[in-house]
Amino acid sequence: MAGLALAMFIGLFGFGHEMLGWSDPKGNVQLALFMAFIFGIISGYRTRG
């Protein structure tokens, strides 16, 4: 499951503007994707431990 999540994150982070057609000149969408991924890792780690 973690591999699928990582692949989806990389796909959206790298090619999301082409696949979904958003305009992101300042990089806000990529920052939001990155932060959501990091917060998901942190919350998954905390619930496991």
C-alpha cells in the first residue's frame, strides 16, 4: 500500500499539472501535495507506534 501511495504522490507531484490541467505558477499546489504526504506519513507512524 505504501508503494502505491508513493507512486501516486510522485505522479501527481511531477505530472499533475499535465494530467489534471491546473495552473500553478507559484507552486502552491505542489506544496500542498507535499505537506499532505508528509502529514500522512506522520499520522500513520504515530497510530502504528
